Amino acid sequence: MIGHKVITFDEVSSTNDLAKEFCNEVDSNGIVILANKQNKGRGRFERRWHSSDIGGVYLSIILAATLINFDPKLLPLIAAYAVSKTIEQISDIKTFIKWPNDVIVNNKKVSGVLVEKYKNFYIVGIGVNLNNRKENFPIDIKEKATSLFIEGGKVYNKEIFLKDFFSSFESVLESFNSLDLIKEIKKKSYTLGKNVNIKVADKNIFGKVIDFANDGSLLIESTDGKIEYINSGEIVDVN
Ligand code: BT5
């Protein structure tokens, strides 16, 4: 069960790093490491995740690889989907999923996911800007980040968010069906049907997002008419 044990810290380097210390327990699967703040919060590609505002949610879920009966490449999308569902359950705020791991509100990022493999576990790290204040975002992300507090104009209860989020995440894992999941992801997609510029390794691909594959890959019709399956990359521009 997700969150059968939630271990809370005041300040950590990164909950993803701390989670590794809890990967050898008998009941590791489903343990959640939660922090009020991080001083070395990480995004993908060693980017920084701003985590000094105690209004945010910073957590890592430990999942035993042996219990995952789907392509683990789907984990970031599943986590983003569960965040997006939870936000819509506790507020009137409309959310979108930006492949592969972001939740977007009002064209700004409200949540990001970092999945890492450690031994025989996946560590699913999730950052959600719940009650973050605009003045606390660093200058480089002030215009591209938002929080539920900023969008909804009120403070959201962290415990309720966590309870709903664990249950949404768990329900996707338990009754996993890739077709249903992809259908939902498409409904909430920020990019489907739009022209994008995607950075894949050291090249950029330009084209239209036409679909998602069952393993979560993005399908692009590139400007030269080729269909590209992209399983890892970064959407740098959306039009
Ligand atoms: C992510 O990376 O979006 C994954 C973020 C995962 C954070 C969680 S917090 C708990 C766990 N412990 C960790 O150390 N990490 C996980 P990426 O797609 O690479 O996006 C990173 C980019 O998002 C940065 O370069 C900024 O532009 C932007 N960013 C940084 N902090 C942000 C914030 N709080 N809100 C919105 N955008 C942010």
C-alpha cells in the first residue's frame, strides 16, 4: 500500500537520495519519504528543483521493481496523472499533463516527477507546488512556475492532498491498464495536436504530437512527414 509508512523529515538534501536508505526493509514497497524542505532538490538531468518553500510537497515513493507489471517507463506519466487527478479532486483548478513528467496549470509548471532506479526498486520523486508563494520562487522560474495557492487563492491542506494522492496513485497501479491510462493522458495532454520542438539527446525534433504509445512514448509527425517514437526527451517549445 502506498504510504503505509510515511517518514517525515524537516529538511533533507533530496528525498530521492534519502529513500535509498529505506530500500532494504522488508516492507520497503510503498514507503514514502516526505520532507518540509530540500536543500538539494533535483530534477532530471541534474537540474535543480526549487524546494525551500515549506508550502511545497516534496516526497519520494519506493516501489519494488518486482511488483511492477507494466513498462516502468510509464511511471513518470502515472505519477503526473495521479498528481493532476488529485489537484482536480481538491480544487477547481484545471490541470494538464506535459509529457513526460510535468503537471501544468495555466501554462505554468505546478509539479514535476523524477523517477530513478536503485537496486531492485524504483524511487518515484514528486514535487508539487501546493502552497508556495510567488515571492519565494527564484527569479529564473518565477514566470514559468505556479502553485495551487497562487491559482486557487487559498491554502490547501497538505494531509488531504497526500491522502488523495496516495489513493489515486495506488488505484492506477492496482488496476493498471495501459489503454485506459493512455486515453486519460490524452484527455489531459498539454501537447496533443500541437506543434512542438523536442530536444532528444543533442538534437531537436520539430513536429506535431499525434499520439502516445502504450509504453508512454510520444508519437510525433515530424515536419518532414516521418513518424517518430520518442521515449525520452524534453519538450522545449509548444505552439
Ligand atoms: C522535474 O525535473 O520536473 C522533476 C522534479 C522532481 C522533484 C522531486 S521533489 C521530491 C524528489 N526529490 C528530489 O530531489 N526530486 C524529486 P525537470 O523536468 O528536469 O524540471 C526541472 C526544471 O523545472 C528546472 O530546471 C526549473 O526550470 C523548473 N523548476 C524547478 N523548481 C521548480 C518548482 N518548484 N516549480 C516549478 N518548476 C520548477
